[in-house]
Amino acid sequence: MSTKINVRSPYYIKVTGASTTLTLNLKVWKGSIASLPASATYSLSKASTEISAGSYYATFEISELIRDYIEITFNGDYESTAVYVNDGTNTYIAFDGYGYFEEGVNPELSRTKLISNTVIWRPRNENINVPFLADDTYEVVMAYNGSPVRTENITGTTSTVGLVRYVSPAGDDTIFNFQQRVLDDGGIYEYNYLLDRLDCRVDANAVDEVRIYQVDGNDMTDAPYESIKIRTMHSDRFPDRKITFVNKFGVLQDVYFFAKEIEGITTTTQKYKRNSFNDNALTYSGHQYQNYDTQGRERLILNTGFVSEDYNEVLKQLLMSEQVWVTKTTDKENNVFPVNPVTNSLSYQTSLNDKLVSYTIEFEYAFDKIQNIR
């Protein structure tokens, strides 16, 4: 099992040898773990420190170099974005994740489930995606009222393509509800009151627990597992908005906002003072103060509704994420838009202090409203 590197935090490698100058050759690649590049991606040299007579060491920080090779995009598909790294002795798996200061130097974090919360809130009849590390997972069981609904046997991988897996009750990580299924199949979704009533009564993706079993000699008798409770939110007053972000483990995570939604726009403009005098007609015409380079950025304010306390950690990671998207489904298509959190502070809520836990987060679309990319 390869060690995990989280490249938003520093990762240090200690090299020892008999020279006053030591070199670290790093190879970074995607694809098969067996496809080790012939030449080094980076070759780093550093003056060493003497440990004892004829014995030296040097410490190298490699995260920033590796991060240049990790590209994360999201258009509705959930893909693994990890890369392999080799230092001449060991092969690592690198993610665009990070550790907290209190977790110490070179934190590896989880080897199975790749989210921090133990409870996921979902809208009724909506699919969910739970990310996990395939190499250290033996089996994933989705259950409802204690009975398995879906079971997936997991096989370890030797490629970056399948290092991170996303398990879902529907068995398809790109389909989240009936409307999306129709649209993705090329159909036309036409709202019908009776169909909507029926759709609300039948929850096709109902699960209340996901169990992720760790590899333990392929013996499920006493294999340890991590349990994630799934709770369903019954709220029909506002549209359910799905926010997808890169969490501290460096993988895509979804969080739904169930309550009030507010949309707006903020504009910016430049001004200049012009001479509006018409010397032929001896009149003033047009604007004396003229706007130019006017642009707008739309914003979105979402509320989670009442959720559990472990969403403190989810919202913390959301605000610290550098890549965030919102999914908006209309009658004709599914739209995924990049957004940036505008909210930059958060007071953690607890049932003891606040009785009910609910958060409001403001986002700004990560593009100008007037298309101006040249």
C-alpha cells in the first residue's frame, strides 16, 4: 500500500548518504503504477548536514513541485485526479489535499473513506456519492433499515484512474435524480403535477447507511468498517442546490443546501467626463458622464437547512477549498458552474448552544456575466 501525500501541505523527504551534497530524483506520472518514467521529473540537490563521521542527511520539501501535475476539473463526472510519485526508493500516491497543523508533519489522513463527516444529508429521491480509496477497501455496503440495498466488491487498482472510487445507491455517480436521468439520456423533461407527486412518494435511492469495509485479509467475518449515516431531508419549498468542492483529502465532495436561496448581481464600471456640447446646433447632447467597461458578477446565497453538528467540518473544508462548483438542473439541461465562496468566516454551531444547526453561505460565480474572454 503506497503512502498518501497531501500536496496542499508540505511533504518532507529525508535523504541520507556519504556526500556533502545530496540529490533527490523525483518522478511524477499518471496512469499505470508500472509505467515509471525513464528520467526524473525533478532532480533536486542540496548541501547536506553531517550526522556522524562520513554520514550526512538532507531534507527536501516536494509538495509544490508535485501539485503542478494535479489537475482537477468537474463537469458532473467524478474522476480520480491522483498522481504517482517515486523518489528512487518509495512510490507514493499524491492528492490535492492538506492536513491540519495539529495533525503534524506529513499527515497521511484516511486510508478508506475520503470525507470527514459521518452523516450525509440528501434530498428525497436524490442519489449520493461517497468517495473512498480503492486500494484499501474490500467492500462497500449500502443499507436501508439494516438490509443491504447495494453491495460492491472492490478490487485494488494499479492505475491512477481508479485510485479514488465514488459509490452511489444508483450505481451511477453522474445521475442524481429522475429528471437528470431523462436529460442525460437525451430526452425532454416536461413537468407534470401527477408525475411529480408520484416521484415524491417513491424514493428510488433510499439508503440510510453506507459501510466501507477495510482490507483485512479478505475476511469479512470481523473486517473493520467505517459507517456513514444517510439522512433524508424532506423540503419542497426551495430547490435543492448541490455544491461540489475539493475537500481536505483532495477529492470531490458534495453538500446539499436545502433552504432559502437568494440570487443577485454586483456590477462594476469605469466613468469618464465627456464634452457633450454640439457647437453646430448650440446644444448639449448625450451623457456628460459616460460609463464604460461595465461588468457584472452574479452571486448566490444558500442555506443548508437544519443539519447535524458534523457539518461544521464539512463547511470548514468548503470555505477552505480552492475549487467549488454549483449544479443547477433546469427542465432542459444540467448546468455545472464554477463558484467561489464569498463568506470568509464561520462560527461553529452546536445543538447545545444553538439548538438547531443551520448555515448560510454566500458564493460568487467565478466568471463575468458578460462573456469577455478573448
